[in-house]
Amino acid sequence: MGDNDTEEQDSLQKDEEAGNRDNPVRRVRRVEKFHKNVSKWMLPEELHETYLERANCCPPPIFIILISLAELAVFIYYAVWKPQKQWITLGTGIWDSPLTYRPEQRKEAWRFVSYMFVHAGVEHIMGNLLMQLLLGIPLELVHKGFEVGMVYMCGVLAGSLASSIFDPFSALVGASGGVYALMGGYFMNAIVNFREMRVLLGVFRILLIVLIVGTDVGFALYRRFIVHEAGLKVSFVAHIGGGIAGMTIGYVFFTNYNKELLKDPRFWMCIVGYIVFLLFAVIFNIFLSPAPA
């Protein structure tokens, strides 16, 4: 009996040691599988191996995670520490916020960017956070934080400036400009690299983006023009402005993996076009805007 017990204990110890040795191997395999899936969604097939050789999650997708946490923190602040009547649609607290873009306070220039931290309700922030995390994290794993951050912030600024020009009497809250910039850049990636992608995957990516954008913009138009609620009207133009910014700035960043951007003439065309738009928007807001001073 003693010898049998000893043999059983030895075999158990060996199994445990083997299991411990397998754990790092399993973790590595899971990470490799994750990166393979990321490469399939984000890159044409010819670049998969290049990406997998460099993929190491260092640095991690820190930009999109930090910006999402900041937006969530601001929402909780206005929902909890400045209690509203309900969480579904926040009331006067966000309209009086120093972060919200309001046309009569456009001289406070930070509002053209800070509006992205303020959301109108649970549905609003959950939709934005879900989209930017699902899309932003894989994009940042491939293209790194600087590129994703540039596209996101360009979309936020383009969204507020476009709104100030084409919908000058409306307020603005939410990170939709940045989210739509990521979607616009990803959409152009799907279009440009369509032939190099698997056909079904390419079609699915394009149809998914069209479905999401169509549904969201349709709902925004419904709230803007059909539902007549008391209080400030929230502009939908930021969605369009952010999307166009993503299809230009994001197009260059997200379709040029492992290439030198400064040598790409398309990069300079997009940058110059964006700067011209910024200058026109600034001049419009200073001298031409019909919105109240």
C-alpha cells in the first residue's frame, strides 16, 4: 500500500509540474491566436507575417483605454455627484457643464475638444465606448497609440468645427466625432485593401460599418428633426465631420502599415486639406458665424 501511495503522489506531482510548464505555452498560444485574428481584421493577407513578427503588445493600447476611462469618469460624475432625474437621459447638468460645446460660448476654445467627455445618457456613452474599444484596441495594436490618437482627436475637432459651421445653433456632446473617425479610417482600410483580403471578410467588414453608421446617423437625425424635446438641440453633424476626417487622416494612417508616411504624397495631401479646413472653420467662427456671441 505504501509503495502504491508513493507512486500515486509522484505521478500527481509530475502531472502538476507538467501542467505548470504548459501554462506559459498555452498563454503564448492564446496570445498568438489573438494577434492572428487581429491581423486578419486589420491588415491584408500579405502583411500578416510582418505584423506577427513584430506583435508583442508593447506598448499596450493605452490611448483608447485611457480616453474611454476618462469619458466614463465624467459621465459618472454628472450622473452620481450631480444627480439627475434619470440616468437614461441626463438633464441640465451636462448643458451647464464647462466641457459641453455650446454655440454662444464658442469663444471658450477648449469646448471644441472637451465636449467628447460629456454624454447625454447611458445609451449614448455605452454605444460610444463599445464601438471605440472594439475598434480602437485592435487598431492600436497594429498601428500604435500615436496614429490612433491622431485620427481620434482629428475626428473630435473636425466634428465640432463642422457642427459650428453647418449647424451653428446646436449644442454638442459625446465622443461620436472620434468614434466615427476610427470607423471612417477603418472603412477606407477595408475598401483600399479589399482585393488583398478574403472576399467574405472584406464584404462583411464593409456591410457591418455601413449598417452601424446608417443606424446611428438615422437615429441622430430622428432625434434632431422629428423628436421635439425641450432644451438645447444636439447636433448630428459631428458624426459626419468625424467620419470624413477618418476617411482622410485615418485613410493615410490605417492603410500604410510598415511604411514611411512622410514619403507618401497622400499623407501631405490629407494633412494640408485638414489644415485648410481648420483655418476656414476658425475664421468662420470668429467673423462669419450666425450663432449668438
